[in-house]
Amino acid sequence: MTCEDGIVGKVGATQRCVLTAKDGTKYGVTATVKTVESDNVNIDFKVDDKPSQ
């Protein structure tokens, strides 16, 4: 998975990324910050239902 920019450590912040499967198929992924506790950032990843074009 690659992301062009870093994600801000703030609850609700999002970042779009690209996941490349073993067969080369690419899927969009949304990373969302769920919680921040000191230096620990909990991020949820949601993969798109269909591959990217």
C-alpha cells in the first residue's frame, strides 16, 4: 500500500492510498484516524469495493 502524503494525527483526518494486490490489481483505500492517545494513533482502513481504473 502506498500513500502520497502522511496522515495528520487528528481524529477524523483521512488520507487516500492505493493498495496493489499480488496480481497487480490496484484498489483505492481510505485511511481514517479513529483515536489519538499520546504518540499512539489508531487508523481504520477501508478498501474500495471495486478496483481502480
